[in-house]
Amino acid sequence: MSTVMEQMQRAALTLACAGTIKDRLASAYRDHLAPIESADLPRDLAEDLIAVRRAMVRERPLCRSEDAVQATVRKMSNDEAVEIAGRVVMLFGALCGQSQHAHKLAAGNGAAVLHINRA
């Protein structure tokens, strides 16, 4: 099972691939973002994911062969798709930043523990 960080990275990489922005956005959302539970993210980032989720499923399908993501992407402009894709990339960047900050804090705490144990 993939971690949230891996899923976010895959979504960002999908957005960087070839194809129309709408197709890349739909694929990134379906394949990598939709399975992420917002509860698995820090609160501020969870709110951003929820906003992306709402933006990606806001339209009703016209027929049975279409889902909300397809309907939404079909109706959005390229500028809207670029904006949402940018939010996804920013979300990934923020998650990376928080992960690095937490890693540095943990490393700093571990060093303090080692120092105390040596004395």
C-alpha cells in the first residue's frame, strides 16, 4: 500500500506527463488523489485536499457512462484545470516541506537523546 506522500508524488508526476491538462488532472485525481483520506494529512493540508476534491466532482454526469470527474473536467476551462493542477503541486510541496521539518525535528531530538546517553 502506498503512503500519502507517495500518492501525492505520483499525482504531481502525472500532472507533469504528456497529454492535455484536463486528461492529466483527471488521471492524477482518479489514480492518486481520490484514495487519500483527508484525515491522513495535517489539518491545513487536508482542507486543501478537500477543496481539490470538491473542485473535481462538482458537476453532475450527463449519462451513465460518465462520472462526476469526467463531467467536471469536460465543463472546466483549461485555465481552471491549470489552477487546480497548481493546487495539487503546491499541496505536494507543502507536504514535502512538513515532512522535512518533522524529520529534522526527529533527528534533532534523537541527537539530544544520544548526547545525554553518552554522558
